[in-house]
Amino acid sequence: MINSEMYTKVVLKRGLILIVVFFFKITAFRSSTPLIKNVHRGGIHYEGPHWSTSENALYWVDIHGQQILKLDAASGNVTSRAIGYGPVSLAVTVKDNPKLLLISVRSELYLMPWDAPAGDSALRLLSVVDLGLPDNRCNDGKVDANGRLWFGTMGKEVGNDVDKDQATLYMLDEGNYLHPSHKVRPVSVSNGIAWTSDNTFMFYIDTPTGNIDVFNFDLEEGTIRNRRTLFSFKANNVTGMPDGMTIDDEGNLWVACFNGGKVIKIDSRAGKLLEQHKLPAQKVTSVMWGGHDLSTLFVTTSRVGLTPVEQAQQPEAGSLFAIEGTGSKGLPENQFVFTDAANY
């Protein structure tokens, strides 16, 4: 038999347990909720983030602002270099050459020392693509595990429209840099690229298709085959268009949704939508893992084409953001390999 005093003690004890359990659930929920912070604002069309582990720094570009920017993660300082010649769309580091970058300007690729004197005289021409298509320009690019640059172009831009099927996905290495290999043609707006950690699959985005495609990938030969669609924005009711992309250490893809105001996480094996992370800017352009343990997801955004009303509604458009606490981590970013690049 339980008397009233014993019953009161039992109820109080159970109530205390429930409060403690509830507190820990709330605490766990809060600690696992990603935090989005504005790292650097004031850009026009930020794109192409690339993390340098050796420098503990993030490089990215402002295509319309014709700038390459660098965030020093330890100090938080941001420095930049202006490119007078034209729009710059990608910047990757060169292996064994500290602060030497491979960059694209218009439809050309250059080597550029970050600490060189200001001005375009520091640019050293490496390659030219899309000859005969003067309105085309380079767009996104990534380096594979063997140090080759995979990069693509896009057709002529008129406002928000791009000439379709006028561009190409290329592969460039130290052996073919005068004549990069054509890998996919025709392309309209070549964008995000990522590989699985075992280098057996390559993921690719041609933005106007609204799809993320996957190829079988041969690392040693540098070849791709058997293209098929992994994920369709339309079929999964995802707003916006796929833009830049990266992959985490569990094989999940993280994709920027241009005109969708978010980053999505996709299971690269099942093609299943796992998560959506909203940002205070509609034109989300690209993503890249960084930070000392590669657990920070850097996100670039744009304000190109926004009306005055839209800019007032999205004052942070054209910023670099960082998402912390996703519970995911990236893989070290590959570097471009070019023998004796410092003396080229």
C-alpha cells in the first residue's frame, strides 16, 4: 500500500526526472541546430570557394567585382586582389607552391602569385579555351585527386538568360594545358563538381538541366562514362537551380540552390533529399568545407539582378556565410599539380 506521503514523493521524483530529461533534450536540440553567420559582406557575385588546409585560409571570387578574396581563418582578416582584365570565376591552389593560384579570367587560365605586386602583369597565361566563342567565359572548376583541373564554361549572358549548348566541360593537367581535353559537350552553364572519397564516381551540374548527374570515374585515366541523373530538382520539388556543390566525408552532397535561398544535403547513393538549410539570400552560388577540422560549411551568395525592393529585403545578399554545427565534415581539398610552376 502507498500512503499519501509516499505518493507525493514518487510524483515529485518522477516530475524531477521528466524535467531533467526535457532539459537534456532541449540542450541537445540547441547544440545540434546549425548556426549561420555572415563572414564577409559587400560582394556582387561571390562564387568559387576553395579551402587551403596548408594556409588555413579560404579563397573565393567575386565574378562581377573582378576580385579574388582570401579569408585568413586565424585572424578573420579578408584581403583581396583586383583583376582588371575581366571576370574571374575560379581560384585553386597549386601543390608545393605556397600562395600560388591557378585562376580563370574570361575564357583563359593563368598562374598568379598571391603576393605579387598589384595589377594584371602578375598573371602568367597557361591556357585558352572556347576559341571562336568570344562571349563565352569559364565558370566553376575543381581539382581531382591526381591534381588535374576539371572546369567548364558557359554561354553568352544576357540579363538572366544564357545561350544554351554553347559550352564545354574540360580537363586540364600539366601534360595537356595547351589543349585541354573535352569531357562533356554541349554544356550550357557548367557548374558544381565533386568526387566520392574512393574516386569511383564524379558528380556534375549543368545548371539549366535542373539535375545533379553522376558518372563512373577512372582516376588513373582521367575518364568519365555512363552519365545518368542522380537527383532532379523538379522531381523533388526543390526550388531554385543547382549551382556549386561539395561532398562530405560520409559521401553526402551539399548543393547551393541559386534563386532557392538555401543549401541542400543529398544522399549520393540513393539520390534522396536529407536536409535543407535556409540562408538570408536567394541567390546561393556555391559551398565548400573548411576550418581547422573541415566542419565549417562556407557558402557564397550573389546580389546580381536583384531589384531595389529585393535588395532591401535581402541586405545580406552578396555575402560569404559560414554554417557551423551541421554534424558533417568535409574532405581535404585537392590542389592543382604543375611541375616547376613557380618558374613557369
